[in-house]
Amino acid sequence: METVGIIAGTGFYSLPALEGNTPRRVSSVYGDALITSGNWNGVPIEFVTRHGVDHSVPPSKVNYRANIQALKELGIRKILSINVVGSIDPALKAGDLQIIRDFIDFTSGRENTFFDGVQPGGVQHIDVADAYDREMGEVLTSSAAEIGIQVKQNGIYAGFNGPRFETPAEIRLAALSGATVVGMTGCPEATLACEAGLRYASIALCVNPAAGVSDQKITMEDISQVLATCTKQVIDIFDRAITRI
């Protein structure tokens, strides 16, 4: 059976359903990636938690190239991503889920390509119009529907550096660009997967209104409360989808 890669961030530091749970460092030309191997419903899984098991790696310091390259070298062809986000679209409430279809990259200073002219592969120009795999996104959506969980569609992810939250002006700019959600780790992960020739899908979990969308102050306490009640929904969707991916 084909091995599936899973990448997750804040609030997803382990996968309770993952049998085996054998973490190890996998080296690549871009550095080391910490990957946990196991089985989920009989499907072999390679799991990466972006910030480390103790949330010690800030978004701008995540070695995205090492993570994607290591998964590729382990034979992964399909990656499911979980992104914890703020909602720019006022219709998205805390706890809502959305399948990501496109992105706007507002990050800077990140190693964002395999084709930088220095590493193997030279300079190449890759079409990323379909960086997010439609078929895999549909599997996540249908799996959610079968267990009574609504997943909204056509998310547009705005990526910022972090670890600070965005300003209201930055969120207004992202909204004018058509973004529906905002996060700190979706870029350049999606495009690196595309450059590596991997199929990649992302489900976004909204945990707070972005700055200026409401009068609510953004606190990690509130975010943690949403994560505590809503991460199970994502896990339940994956539990059903993983054998179909």
C-alpha cells in the first residue's frame, strides 16, 4: 500500500491514531527533517510536525525544503497538510474548515525553491496554478460529509512570516487580494511540494478572526480552546480519508 505523507502545525504535535510512532531524523541535502513513521488504518504514514513536538520552531525557521525533500526521498507521492489559520472572510467562524485552492505569498527571506541555481536541478520555472490537488481535496470533503462535518471550499491562503500576528492593515491588503484565510506556514510548503512533483492538499482549520475582522483580541488562550475542541474533527476526517487517498 502506498505511503502517505502528513504535515501539520500548531496543535498537531502527534497523531494519536498513528500506530508505531517511531520518530527519526531523515537527512537530505537541505538539512534534517524530524519524521514519525507509523500506520493509520493499515496505511503507512510519514508524519512531520512543522514546529517540532514542543512548538520550538517559529514559522520563518521551519526547514520547508528539508521536510519536502525528505518525504520525497522516503517515496512519498501524496501529502495531506493541516493548516491552522485565522479567518479573513467574515463568513468563516472559529472551528470552520476550508479546503485551500490557491495562495498569496506575503512571506520574505525564506528558502522558497529547490531551483535557486545553487542546489541540484539548476534554475527551472514551475507552473503552480494547481499546487493544491483537486482530487485529494475532494476526498477530504466527501469523507467529512459522510460523518456530518461541513468543509467549505475554494480557500485562498495568505501566507505571512510570523510569529507575530498580522496587523489590521495587512489583513485588509490580503482581503483585497481575495484571501479567505491567513497563516504562517503554508508558503512555501505548497510550492515546494509542487516543484518536487508531489500531490499536495491542504485543509485549513480556522481558530480565530484575523486582526481587524472583529473587535476580538487574538490570544493564544482562545486559539488553544478552539484547537482543544476542533482538532478531533480534522482527525476524524483523516481517519476516513486516509485509506482513499
